[in-house]
Amino acid sequence: HSLLWTNCLSTTPRSFGAVPAITGSVPHGLKGFQFGDIPEYNSLFSVLKDNDYHTSAFYAGEYSFDKVYDYLISQKVDFLAPLLEDQQKKENKHLDFTYWGYQDKPMFDKSMDIIEQRDKNKSYFDMFMTVSQHDNRLRLNDKERAEIYYKKAADIIATLPENEQDKMNEIIGHLAATIYGDEAIQHFVKRYSEYYSDGNYIFVITGDHSLNINSDNPLDAFHVPLIIWSPMLEKTAHFKSVVSHNDIVPTLNALLRDNYNLKTPASIHWMGEELDTIKDFHCDIKTCFLRYTRTIFDGVYENYYFSTANNKKRLFLIKEGLELEEINDQTLINEVSENFETLIYVDNYSYTNNKITKDILFPQSKFKQIKNYTIDSVFCTSNQEKPSIVKPVKT
């Protein structure tokens, strides 16, 4: 019942790059888009907000994690669901949660409780961020219920070749959480569909990064699913062409602009292009990966994977299944290297010089630091108890 891309790539191997790429198709900058002096930019949030959509974020965890808050605030998102604060209330301790926040099912249920209070006649853009697959274990208050998901994961692992089973058993907690998360999405979509019975909505489902299970293939660190589902779909399709998180916004922007009279900025600055809908395997994207060390040393340029890891330039042809075949043609290596370096230069230059776009929908608030300011007096207070015994009241 969906459009499925089985060769989608994230832009970072950890979650810090997911939200800006998926909703903004923006450059990395030097440390990740939201980790520097964020330049002026537009995103799906601001484009839709400019078209009278109400924008919201539903996150089971802490918004300050990976500075997601900074990114959302820069786009003047209307509502940030306080799910973590809700989970920490005593009356909600019976609901499944982890260190990160609510498990997926209670998170979606809490989100729907909010959604069902809204005006059905208005337009909404909602982003949901789940946490159940964050750790290699599935913790539910009912241990027997958790064991059901572990049993399902074990049954799947048992169907694999013996030489793959040991590797998968090492991450069986992730797999159990994935099955749980899959059921949670199904449960959520069903409840959402019952509330919005007109079927006038689109779901985009993807992962922030892969599990990267002890793989020698560097692309496996970025390999994620991408599903677009809607009751409005006239037909379904499975695409093997390689796409990127950066291609999601250009696609939705063009779809709504060309078919539903969406008002969009005169100029665009997307780092990606529209999603490739060639059904057979095909790779024609240009993207650089920002590693967790905040360095860029590899990426995809058209149908090649290029890397400068360990100060050695290496080039690989990307084949079906994202398999890599090394190429030793020095002329071709130098050509791709020059193009790849240009890609990185443009990324860094546009970010650090605030040159992403001049066509701003919602200019960011700018603050001037007061360098010479004399403080007359400061008064601080705290509880008498040691912090290890009683957490002091914020003062």
C-alpha cells in the first residue's frame, strides 16, 4: 500500500543529521547544521507554515539532544509536544518507557490524544521521532510481552544462513525493538485513519541511520528504508534506485506546488533532488557524509562511492544491492575527487557565510552580544540537602 525505496541513504551515521536532512535538505556545515551559527534557510516546516499549515513535533525524548530544539525553533515550529515531561509524571510510570523517553506505542497514543483535540478543518505538518530502537534491548513493563517480540526476532533469525545467525543474535534486542516499532506504527496509522476518515494525508516513514551491523561495506552505515504511504495513492511501486534523505523535501515541495497550488519560495536551496523513480537499480545522487567525528571524508557522487579515509583516495562503483567494486583508474579517481571536493567546498562556504538563500520566509531572530555589561549584584540559593540525596529546585 505504499511507495517503497529500498536503497535510501541517510546523510550521517548517527541521528544528529536526520531532522535537518529529512525536513530541510540543508548543508552539513562544519559540525552538523544545528551545531553552528545557523544560517538563514527554508524547510518543509517554513514552506508549509507559510501556506497556513500548523506545524508540530512529537518527540519521545529530550529536544535538547543533538540540538533538535535549536533547529525546530529556528523554523518557528508552532508546537513541541511535551512527551518527555509527561512520561516523567508519577501517574504515567505504568506506561512503557526507556531512559530516552516513552516507548513507541505510548508515544503514538499520547500524540493521538493531542491530535484528536485539533480542528479537523485545518492543515497540519507533523514530525514524529521515536526512540524504541535506540538501544539493543526492548524494555517493556510486562516482560512476557517483551519476550513475544524477542521470539518473533529469533524466528526470523532462524530462517537465515547459519553464518549470518550469530551476527544477528548479537543485535536481537534491536530486531525485537524494530518489530515492536513496526507494530506501533501500524497501530498509530490505524488510529490516525479512523480520526481523519477523509484519507487526505501522507505519511513518510524512514530511519535516522542504520544499525551498521559489523559491516565492511561503508554504505551500510547509511542504508535506511524509505516508505511513502497515503490512502490517496493510485498505485503502489517498489524502487531500487538510490535516493537520499536530502531528496524528500524537494519531492514533497514539488508535488504540492505543482498539483495543489502550494505557494513556494522563488528560489530553492535543496541539497538533494526529487526522489528517483526508476524502478530498476540506478544511482545518480551527489551527497557527502558527515561522520560522527564531524569530518567529511566520503560520500556518493553519481554512481560512485568515494573516500579519502586514512589519507588515501579510493573509488568504488556502486552496484545493485549497494555492493561496492573498487576502481583503480587514476584519471577517473582524480576527476571524481575534484568534483567531490567542490561539493564539500560549496557545502561549507554556503553555511559559514550565510549564503544558502536570500529568499527567506521567516527570518531568524538575531541577537547582539553586549560585551561591556557590569552586573550590580547576584543572589543564588539552593536547598540545604546534598544534591545526591535531593535534587535542588531550579533557581
